[in-house]
Amino acid sequence: MFLEQTIKRNPELIKASFELHQSGLIQPDSYVIDVDTFLENASFMLKEAKEKEIRLFFMLKQAGRNPYLARKLVELGYEGAVVVDYKEARVMMHHRIPIANAGHLVQIPSAQIEEIVAYHPQMITVYSEEKISQIHQAAKKLGLLQEIILRVTSDSDMIYSGQTAGFHLETLKDLAERVKTQYPCVRIAGVTSFPCFLYEESAHDLIPTRNMDTVKHAAEILRECGFHVTIINTPSGSCTYALSKIKEMGGNCAEPGHGLTGTTPMHADHMLEEVPCVTYVSEISHNFKGQAYCYGGGYYRRSHVKSALVGTSFDNYTEMGVIPPSNESIDYHFGLTKEGMVGDTVVMAFRYQIFVTRSDVVLVEGLKTKKPQIVGIYDSMGRKV
């Protein structure tokens, strides 16, 4: 999906991907991240966001919840992480990374709530009153006031399978009154939904969804109820290009993830500010019935993977089509459309979610000076290998 753009805009990453694998420094089923470009992307986006008065909470689930990248982003000036689930929260807490938003998209389990509240996240996203009550009890015990964000929904909204949740607009006034009277140790600070924007190929543009209207309407309801709504969080497709649209639509908070690595769907079709900086590296395992097969482990079924560079170097490769495993199968291998030499490097660039894989994450610095150096190898859960 991003191979053509990566070849055009970040050839040094392609070159390094071949060299690191051919030298034996990295294994197949490795995502290689160009840290220099990653930080340049992040810096530019943060500068633009500050000018537009939009808060950015970085999301790193797609990059394997990587603590090294998280620390670098904090050093750049990012407020903190948005942890998509409680397992990611544990990684960030272990490495003392500030948490800006916990619980979006997955609620905090009951047994972990007090620990996370005690860590002082800026805010916690909730979509059940039972969870509000639990957060209130933990905050009361700790002598704290915890800000929360309500995930809201309406009948017209889009919700992905596996993410169905939210407070319906029609219930917000009653909920707001109960929060005021029954849960004094929590304060509603804002609203959110997902996805608020999606890239439409036919329009060649990032388009607001109906969820965006729901978020704005929810904020109005809460303000009418006397709440000081400071956060209108509008995630999905968050990148520098999206910031103007977020501002125009009334949002003031975004959660860049793939935007940091130049790998949102829009980046595949457009030369946006962010430069793609992630490759997937594998190796030909065997040939069978006229096709080569390379090691898998990093497949994400929404990857839109199409092609791979196969060979021994950036100056000696053949481009082949990729045949991903069917969704009901384990991704032991990727198929290729031609036979190849066993041991040859295979380089791809597609949409990924490393935290749902069994891949390694290889962080490389020095590509800008053509002196690449591995600064760390991690597993898909952010643990150093």
C-alpha cells in the first residue's frame, strides 16, 4: 500500500532494510522504523497543531506500544500517550510515560482502575456509568478529582465491529445530572467518538463522518448542563493535513498514530507532509508450485498489501505481487507471485497494527546521514528483545 511512496520519498529506509537483513542483524517478520523521519513527522505535526490550538495525544499501539518512541515524543513536547487499552497502559506506566487519555477504545478493567487513577492520567474515556462509578470510588479513596471524557453515539453513527459502545445523545442530560450529584470525584471534561474522519478514495479526501456531528451535539448538551467542556476529541486519520479539518469542524484534540509514520490511508495516494518511515522485512522461506513463500507473522487483514521488493539489495531486487493468507488462516507465510531464491530479502510497506502481530520492531537511527544504526529491537508489546 505504501511501497511506491516509500521508494520515492524514503529510499534510504528501503536500502537499510535490505542491508540489515542480508547482514543477519535482523530476522524475518520485522518492522523497521526510521526514527529520524518519525520524529521529523511528529515535530512538524506538533508545530502545526500548536498554531491551530489543537491538542495532540500520541497513539503507539500500531507501532508496538514502543516505549522508546514514546519517550522521544514526550521530549519533543507531546502531552502524553492515548492508551488504547489497559495492556498499553501498563507499558506506558512501567516506563513512566505520561498518559493523556486512558480507556479509548477499551475500558479499564475493574481491578486496574485504582492503579491507573493513582498514576494521574489527564483524562479517562468512559462509555458506561458503571465505569464512571468505579473511577469515582478510586478517586475518592485517593483524594483526587479525575477528569473523564464521554464516548458518545447516535443512531446515525458509524461504529466498527468489536467497538460497539457509547452514551446515546438522548441519555446525556440525565447522565450529566447524575454525575453532578452522585459522582463528585469525577468531572466531565469532554467528548469523543471513533471514527470522526475517514479517507474516501472516490473523493481523494479526508471526510468527516456523522460521528463528528454527534460529538459536537454532545458537547453542546453538556455545556447546557453546566459542564465546562474543554476537549472535543476527534480521532481517526489524524495527521498534519487533518488538523485544518478538525479545526474547521469544531474539534480541538487529535490522536495521531499512523500520521506519525506517514501511513494513514491518505498517505498512500498523496504526497502529504509526513514521509512514510516503516517497512516490513521478511525472507523467502521456500518455493512451491511456481511461487515463493516468505515468513509471515506481521499480517494485518486490513493491510491492503499489494507488492514486495525481493532480492539482496536496493540495487538488485525484483518487484513481485504479494498473496496474503486468507482471513481464516494463520499467517505463517505470505505468498509471492513468482519463485525466488531461498534466503532473499523481502521488503514490503503496508498498513499495519503491530500490537496484533508477533513481529519484532527494529528502531533505526542515522538514515539521514546514511549511517544507519539499530538503537533497539522490541517485541510487538513494547518489550526489549
